[in-house]
Amino acid sequence: MRYARVSVGGRAVWGRVGESEIELLSGSPIEGDPQVTGAVERATALWLPPVVPPVFYAVGYNYPRHIAHAKAATPERPEVGYRANNALTGHGSPIVKPVEVQGRFEAEPELVAVIGRTIRHATHEEARKAVFGWTIGNDVSARAWQHQDRTFWRSKNSDTFKPMGPWIETDVDALAQTTTLRVNGSERARFPTGDMVHDPFDYLVEMTRHLTLHPGDVLWMGAESTCQLEPGDTVDVEISGIGVLSNPVHLEGNRA
């Protein structure tokens, strides 16, 4: 099943995604069994991030090739960081490059786990059952800011730097899929989605030793490859079995 959030009359509404229509729902499928209240055409939908997480967690180095490229040490255990909800934007919405950004402005294609139940001190089996579904993220990064600042407050958390969507897929073996990154239709990266140092369930087990996870929390799982973005580009992140997250890139103050 595929669930999304769309804007209807300026209001955020949950929906169940079909081939041509999105059935509008009375509430969140993560926390209940909502009723169908109407429908909108999928082709004209205004997509929102498929969930607004109570807490936005993100993994750093988690793919061997990315670790080798960065000349970083392989993580011995799962360690997680945080991102900001203000950075989230939906499928089809622009990534806005601030005019001050110089140098590398990069896309990072990521699998995202969406938590569906409250867990603490989870076993691997409980961690698997706690994942409601999977979506796609694009971890946009301004590298100069990343090196200049003591934290990632603007390099990874500026408005629109975290596209997520288009929907949550609940019926997929996410780790058996392939992630593909394209810019203007040209393939820039392709890698096995599950080729991780530590998988999502390893992270959930480790995290819940110290943190309580709640329905709607998200965990972004890192990327194997990155690529440069420029204003005027359109960047697509595809994870087979889930879908395609597509966003144009605009320069701040411009529409293209």
C-alpha cells in the first residue's frame, strides 16, 4: 500500500495512492484506520512530505564506497544524527539553492524508514515490526558550509534541503532494491540499496537502547554516492519497488 500527504484547498490531507487517483483519508494511517472521504487526481496532486516526523533522524557514513571516497573510518557501531523538519519539502517542489552557496552543492539519494509504533529496547524482530513503511529522501548538502560551520545547521538543514517522498510504501523488501540517481534524465549513480554497513534494524536496536521512537519518526539511511546540482537541473532519486522522488533546482530569488 502507498500512503501520501497532499495539499487539498491549502490543507494537508493523508491519501492512499492508486494508479490514477489518490483516495483522501480522514486521518493518519500510521496511527489508526482512517476512512475514505474523497479523491483527487494523482496527475494534478500537490505532494507534501509523506510524513512530518516528531523526530528526524539521519545516518552518516553507512555505505562502503562512500566511506572509502571520503577516506573515513568504517563505523564500528550504528550512530545516528539529527536533521530539522524545516528542511523538508515534497515531491515536485523546488530545492532552493541560497545565493551565498559556493562550490559543491550535492544530492545524496537515501532510503528512509518510517516508524509505525512506539519502541524502546527493541529486539531485531521488534525493530522490523516497528517500520510502518519506506520512502525516499534526497540529502542535499552545501559542502563549503559543512566545513565552515561547527554543526550542520545550514549545510544540511536549510529550507528545502531535504526532499522526501513521494509516498510511503508499506509492501516492499526495501533492502533488496536498487537506488538510482539521475540529473536531467542522465544517470549519475546506481547502487544496491541494501549494501549498508549497518542496516535500518541495527540502527533501531542501537537507538532504542537510549531513545524512545514514536510513530511518524523517520530514519534516513545514508547514501553510497553523491552528485553536483545546479540551478535549472531536475534531480530524480528512484528506489525500485518504492518510486521516484523528483525535484527541480532553483536559485534563491528565481523561479528556475
